[in-house]
Amino acid sequence: MSKVVKAHIALFLVALIYGANYSIAKLVLDDNYIQPFGFIIFRVLCGLGLFWFFHLAFVHEKVEKKDFPMLILCAVFGVAINQLCFFMGLKYTTPINASLIMTTTPILVLVISSILIKEKITFQKLIGIAFGAIGAIILISRGGTFSFQQSQLLGDTLILVNAISYGIYLVLAKKLMNRYNPITVVKWVFTFGFFMVLPFGWRDVMTIEWSTFSSTIWAAFAFVLIAATFFTYLFNAFALKIVSPSVTSIYIYLQPLLASMIALMMGKDELGLIKVLAGILIFAGVFLVSKPISFFQNR
């Protein structure tokens, strides 16, 4: 199995985990077992601990001093701004607005990549992103409509900042992945990121009533910390070492599709023509962005 195939499998697993995470994380957040910023503290702390453990056990790689400023920037955009703005944005806007705004991420990544690392913007990639975006928007908008209200402006802005921040992180991290093992990079990103998010969430951590956690809540809590944090960042980092940031970002369009498929398997949703059409568009978009050879070249 080639490295490129492994990278795509890793990205698919990330989309699958995030697709499941929408339902699983809500079990903990909806009933206020843990407040959002407190959840961020535990996610980053768990990632920090696990990445340090695996780095000490298997990697043993040192980072040159000149690369620490870039690692700090990755922590700012990939952990601090990314997670804080997303959770705070959700507080002031609707899930449908947030999901639709996040579909701008692959477009932003392509633009940022072209500026910072000179990734070529091809017609094929633009078509692929358009297909994926249309498919994702169809799926997401089934559950409601985008609404623009003054009261939601702050939340919408924060979600957009989150999308931009994540795009910058993918491009900056790509530079580091070319030099170091993915575990080395993400270990330092989480280390710096932890101290950035700590001032925002430590009060939420102090108010948690652990005795109220049922076995289901503990299982959901563990899934978010280990699968939706450690494995997603690890798989994304591994993929970034092999494929471009634009390919990595296009897989965000699979998340609502996989979330819908999970809901179907759980009997909480129904299959219809619209979902099938959306799925075809999303897979076509991922294929076009991922394919290195352009189908639109003059032959």
C-alpha cells in the first residue's frame, strides 16, 4: 500500500471520527456535564500527554530552535484560536450557520496555500471544491436554513475566524511536516496550545461534578479526548506529510455525509434521493481535488 493511499485512509478516518463526534460530544455538552472551554482544556491536555508519551517511546526527535516560532504559530492557529473561536461561536450562532460557514475551509486553505507555499490553484481543484461544497451544503441545510440576524453576527464571525485559523494551521504545519515526524510537530503544538487555552477554561474545569457522570458519559468523554482529539490530529498530521493542505481540507466535506450515514445506521434518519445526490457530489469533489492528474488538460 502506497503512502498516498495510507494518507487518504487516514483522512477518511478523521472525517469518520468527526462525523460521529457531533452526536457523541453532544451527550456531554448538552446536559452541561462539562462547559465548552473546560472540554477544550481536557482535549488539549489529553493530546499533550499522549503525544509526549508516544514521542518519548518511539520517536526521540529534537526540534531546531529556529523552528519553535513556527510551532508556536501552529499552536495559536491550530489549537487556541481554532478551538476557542469554534466553541464560543457556537454559543452565539446556530449549528446550521456554523456548519455552512465551515464549508469555506477548503477554499480558504487553497488560497492560503497558494500564497504561503505556492500550491497551484488548478481548475480541477476549484471544480472539486465546488462539488464538495454543494454536496455538503445540501446535506447540512436539510436540517434548517441559514439565518442572518444581528444577534448571530458575533457567532458567525467567530466561526469564520475559526475556519480561517484552521486553514492557516494546515498550511503552516505542512512546512514542518516536511522536516519532522508528525508526532514531533503535534506534540509541540499541543504543548504550546495548552498554555494558551488554560486561562480561558480552568474555571470551567473547577465546576465539574464528576460524581454525576454515568458510564455512557464517561465513554463519550473518553471518545472525544482520545479519538476526536489525539487520533484526528495524528492522522491529519500524518496525511499532511504526504499530501497537500488542499487535499487534507477537502475531507471536511465528508463529515456531514458520514454523520448522516451514522444516523441512518442508528435509525435516526432516513435515506432519500437528496442524500444520495449530495453523497455523489461530495465523493466526486474529494476525488477531483485528490487526483494529481488533471482531467481538464488539453491533450
